[in-house]
Amino acid sequence: MTDFTKLAGELDGPLFLPGDPGYAAESFTFHLTHPLTPMAVAGAASTADVQAAVRFAAANNLPVAVRGGGHLQTHRASDALLITLDRMSGVTVDADRRTARVTGAARWQAVIDASAAAGLAPLSGSSVTVGAIGYVLGGGQGPILGRLHGYASDHVRSFDIVTADGESRTVDAGHEPDLFAALRGGKGNFGVVTAMEIDLFPVATVYGGGLYFSGHDIREVLHAWRDWEATLPDEATTSFAVQWLPPFEQLPPPLRGANVVHVRFAYVGSAEAGAALVAPMRAVAPAIIDTVAEVPFPVAAVLHNDPTEPAPAIHRCVGLGSLPDAALDKLIELTGPESPLRLVSVEVRALGGALDVAPAGPDSVPSRGLPFHLIGLQIAPPPDVAAQSANLEFLIGSMRPWADVRRMVNFVGPEEALNAAELRELYGPELYDRLLTVKAKYDPTSMFRKNHTIRAL
């Protein structure tokens, strides 16, 4: 048994052991299907706390897991020391430089609010409750600004990171550029990222929202969407989700228990031009609900209506190299009114635009150039996990004829994230080997192996 007494005395923040009051709350994660049960939890209150925890783990041959707000942790971590970063969370905006310094487990909502006060916006994701740093470490494809400006990781100026030797480093394009490149898409393989500086953009309002169509109109809507999205400029971003919604009272009455197609749309430009762009989709079928309008960026940031409460959810994803009629027909069969699967959400995101353009310096985003990305999500309480996992596997397997090996790392399921062969295929041999080299340099004992783990086959 590891004696954590010495570590407790070195921390400014608290240390929790199993059975302690507060242990469960400190270990809590959003995805209830994958709870964390670490040997101990260090509630870091400072970078010095992170360093002390990492050095203790090294001295005791313990793996380290990090809970930084989501898009990072995938393993129960029962044999690990968990470091939580909530007490270090903060956002500081420099309006003149159009940058934000984001620390700890700060969620996107905090970054969005701080930026909006200066008339600026970040390259945030579809969920404002996700930790910003964990999202950026996986590249980060935004539902509003992504096609116009690229992946969020393209616009990181620097990272602060505590590596496996317990050293705190500030890395950027000119300082330890190999580690900087690996962090921009390589997830949490290389240390505990405690802060980052990111670019912001002068966007105050967006013409965006959602069009909800009845599932009975799915064939017309999906075929029209495929043809329509190909005509959009880079200032516009779109996706759709075919959803079997639960009969929750918090949903608007037309959506409770309904099978719907939710078409999301965002345009950075005038309301008049945005309305003209979305008009073809509005004409396809009568919308049950239409929320597309000119709104402040913080309102547009939640246009996907992602869940804000924890749930026992499971998911799988696949990149799609194309969406011919046959692929759409198969998707309609799998998700529409006659589907036996009844998955909560099957989403397809149209990528392209600046997401296809590599940044000036090297990075590690593996999905550049991918046209479409599909994510399947299902609610699965413990008794239903096996059956619902099989349904998700059936969905992904059925779409394999149109699959691309590239995928967005942030949506890789927990089981796949711990599978080195899956990750090597996803990143491609050349990029994966480069990440392995950086891993060997900065984390030679693979202390950080409880997430999307880069390791030799």
C-alpha cells in the first residue's frame, strides 16, 4: 500500500483517499458510465501542487490521471494518483492582444463569457461545460468558427505543462517545439497542462441556431443537407443530428419523446446573408422548431443543445470520406422512424474550410482533410451497457463502406482510446511514430497512460 501522508503534507490543496468525505465528489466525472476510482486524489491548488503530486507519483511508480473538465479522462484509474485542476481554474482576457490565458479546469462557458465582455470569441466546442484545455489538446473542432479559422489547437500561443520529471515548462513554437507540436492534438500523453494562451476573434454576434424537422421527413432533409452544405462558404458551419429524444419535461413539447432531425447552422456575417444561405434548408420541409436568428456569440455557442447534466452515456465515432446516396440511405435506415436502434443521437458534422489547412508550424491533429465526422451517442445505464454498445458497434460497422481512417481524437470512445493499434491507425504511422518519440523523451516510463495512450505496439 502506498502511504500518501508525505504528499498530503506537501500540498496546499486537499488530498482525498477512498472513503474520505469529499473523495467521491473530487473523483466525479460527467460520464457516469466511466466513473473514476483512483488510489488517491490530489486537489491541486497551484502549479507547485501539480509538481509535488507528479514527483510523488514518480517516486512511488504510480501512473497519473488528470481530471481537467472533460475530453481527457477515459480510464477508471483505480491504480493511479488522480490530479484535479478545478481549484486552479481561471480566465484572463487581453483585449488588445486578442488573447485569453486559460488555467486549470476552466470550462468553455467561463472563456466565452470573459471573451464576450471584450467583443471577442474563442474557438470553443459544441459543449460549453467541457474543460477548454482538454478540448484543445485533442485539436478541437468548433461548430461556429472552425471552418473559418481551423482547429482550436491551431491558435494556441503557448502551453504551461508539468512533465513526468516534475518540471514546469512553458512551451511554444520557439521553446521545445517538439513538445508544443505534440500537445496540439496528442491529448494528455505528455504531462499535466496547467495553462494555455489562445487567440480570440472579433465576433460579437452570429446568425445561427437549429432547425428541427420531424423524423418522417428524414429522407428529404438529409439528402438536401448533403447537397446544400457543399455550397456553403467558410463563414458557415453546419451539422445534423438524428435524435430519439427522451420524454423529458424540460424539452419543448414538440420534442418530447420524438424522432427528429436537428440541423445546426452558424454563419459569421450579416443576418441578411445568413438568412439567404439557410433558406434552402428552411424550404425542404416544415420545421417543428426554428431557432436560427442573429444572436450574441454566447447564445450561439450552445446551438447544438448538448446535455448539461451528467448521464450514463456511451459513444462511438467514425470519419466519413464521402456521403453518397447509398450512405445517406443506410443512415436513414439506422436512425429514422423505422430504426430498431433508437439511439439518442447520431450526428454528422461537415468539416472542410480552414479545418483542412495545416497551421504554420507542425501539429498533431490527425483529422485534417476529413470531409465528415459521425458520432453516435446512447444513454446506457449499467444493465444496458452491453446491449447499447452492440447497437453503437452495429451503427459504426454499417457505415464502414464509407469510412475514412481519420477521426477527431476528442470523440474516440474510452475503449478505443486505450488501444494503441486503434490510435496508430487514427493518427497514421508517421504522426504516431513522431508522437512516440516525444512520449519517450518527456514521459519515458509512461506515467501518463490513463487517457488516449500513445505507446509502442
